[in-house]
Amino acid sequence: MDAVQFEDFSYHYPKTGTGLDQVTLSIPVGSFTVLAGANGSGKTTLCMAMTGLVPHFFGGSMSGQVRVARQVTTDRPVSDIAAGVGFVMEDYESQLVALTVFDEVAFALENMAVSSALIRERVAEALAAVGLTGLEERELSALSGGQKQRLAVASVLASQPKILVLDEPTSALDPEGSEELYSLLAQLNKEKGITVIVADHDLAQALPHADRMVVMEAGRVAFTGTLDEVFDRMLTEQVYASAVPALRRLKAALETETRKFSPWTSADEAVAEINASLPPMRRLSLSA
């Protein structure tokens, strides 16, 4: 079953023109999908179409349709879609509306008429998930950029969405913070079965946790599929080939019709398998 389906979907912004052009795309339930592509390729518009902000909020013209959890987004108000699809925007600070950390995470739950006891429980769980426990009474003005970004994630998690969409979620995080966030997303994906969809320029952080990839170009889907399928096409067609992880490029360069290697997830695995195919005098060491 698919969590999200785009069916020949095109969208034009009111003033700036084309955002998406004839997109047909399926994202399976429970997958961890990375959206890749250059600035202006359509990644953000794709994210907003999944949440109903396109076209409900921005207006413009469209054709085709988007289905989320089998329901057409244009048939439902954004507030209904938000109950099942959590969205963290690139401009995450625009999502923050309350005075304190606790109030921010509780805001959506209060609007959903969740009981006070359950609100406290959900807030505690969400803050613990993003490493903000103990900051419940902290005013948002006193938070760092990275803390605000994690708070935006916590506010979405508290509503327990089945689908989580994030647009450039590591833009305000240092490498350690980015790694922690992706570890959290991978945990939510594996342990809770949440479908995770991430648009991020930092593919090195995102790809180790993903099982699918969508590459956007000029508002269209250039490639989509499992990581192996997309990497193979990138290398074969020499399109975005530099974005393919170094080990994957090395594997493709060494393979022949008679010699195939298993997928490598580390340099140790690569060296071990390459050495197994070489005579002792020609074997590699990791330091080399």
C-alpha cells in the first residue's frame, strides 16, 4: 500500500509559475524516502503538495491529483490532513507560535481537544525523543536555532502522525545534531512504522537511513526507486553521478560482467570483498 500517490500532478504558483510538472510518484507505507535535487527542482513544492498547503494555502492552478492515505488532498482541509501528516518546514521558526517549549508542543494537541493528562504524556514523549527534556518552561526566545528546529519536530511528533514530511530539517544543526536527528527519524521509521519523507541537501547524512530515493529536476521526477535502482541509473546515465556515495561509485568502477560485488555499507566491507578476489600480493589495506 502507498502512503502517498501523485497521479500526473502539475502545479503552477500564482506569480512565479511552474512548481511541479506531470509528477507521477508512489511512496510506500513504512518507507524512509529521501527527496534529492538542486535548489528550485521542486522538492519543497512536492512536500507542500503532500500536506495540502499546495494548492489550499498558496492558490495557483493544478491538474491531476495527490492522494495521502488514499484520500485526495484537494477534498480535505489542511487541518484534516495535518492530523495524519506531520510537516516540518525549512522555515521552521514560522511554525513556532507559543511562548514556552511546553506550550509549543501542546498547542496542536489542545486544538485537537486532547485531555490534559494525555497532553502532558505526549509532550514529555516528544521532548524526550528530540533531546529537549528539561526545557519545558524555557521561552522560545532563549533557544538556539538547533533547539528551535528540534522543537518544531517535537511539536509534529506529539500529534503522532502516520507520515512525517521534513523539508531541509538539518539546516540549523551542526553535524552531531544532524546525526542525532536522523537517528531519531530512523528509529521512528523502524520502531513505530512512521513513513518518513525528507528533502535534504545533505545526502551523506540522510542516505544511510533511507531505503528509497526520489531525484527531482525542473519540477519533474528524474529518478525514483530503491537506493540501488536510483544509484545504478545515476551512474549509467551519468546524471548526478557525483551524488552517488563514494563506495557505490568504486563498486561500479570495479565490477565487470563476470565480477559482481555485494552492496557495501562500510570501507571495511569493501576492502574485505575486494581482497577476496585478488591474489595475496595485490591485496589492499584499509590505510592504503
